[in-house]
Amino acid sequence: MSDISARYARLSEDFAATVAAVPADRWSAESPCDGWNARDVVRHVVDTQGMFLGLVGREPGDIPSVDEAPRAAWDAARAVVQADLDDPDRANTEFDGFFGRTTFAEAVDRFLNFDLVVHRWDLARATGQGERLDPEDVTWAHGATAAFGPHMRAEGVCGPELTPPDGSDAQTRFLAFVGRRSW
């Protein structure tokens, strides 16, 4: 298993645990993502897995509805991506992406893994769960933002950078950098 595959496995499991812990009455709760509720966050993460598979000519297959079974939808989508990451030939499939020639695995790491860190926090915040992220994931995700360059602030990516309170911890500083107010 590559480092990317291992990171995806761990982050996707963390996201799955957060999805599983959403109280039934919190799916319509407003999320930190403007205009999205908790279910919309999961829908976005599920849909994005399919979008990235499509970049290399693959499809996620028959995925359960996020409206009817959010955890099952997430588990089905992540299983397909994980299988591709675990297969060296599929993981190393090249394509011309937004940032130039890349592989499926590199694109997953650059975007999907980053998304899993940020949107896990979004979902936890929306649904009243523990919001603490693994400090190593925070450091990794903050470093990964350098690859986005000026595109990071494009509509639909990250919001404007916020100024965290003086003395904020690394997680608060990272979330503020990606436009989330955690304080």
C-alpha cells in the first residue's frame, strides 16, 4: 500500500465514522460551507469521488442515494477509489488535469485527501460532533494547500482567508486559512 493509499484509507475511515455518528435529526443542519447542510457535505464528498474516477475513464458504479443512506453511499464510493489506489496500474493512470499531467493517485492525494480533512471538520461542526482533527493531518493538509496556488480562492474551492485569534493552535490557523471560523 502506498503512502497515498494509506492516507486515503485512514482519512476516508475518519470521514465514515463522522458520517455514521450524525444524529438523525441533524442531517439538515447548516454546515460551514455556505448554502450547504450536513447532507450536502456528504453528497459533495461522494460526488467528488466519482468526478475523480471519471478523470481516468472509470465510474463509481451503482452508489446508494445520499438522501436515503449517506453512510452506505460514502462506503460504496470510497471502496471504489480505495481499490484503484491499491492497484498500482490504476493508481498510476495518467491524465491531463487542471494542474497539468498527473496520476490518479497524485490527484487523489492533492484534492480528495485534502477534502476529507476539511469536510470531516465541516460535517462534525454542522452536526455537533467532536471537531478535533489529527494534528498530523492538519499539518499535512495545510502544506498541501501550496499546490492549489491562486486557484485555492476560486469559487467553490476555499473561502477567503480569515484572521484567527492571537495564540491560536495549528488547527484553528489552518481552518482560518481555508476560510473556516472555528472560534
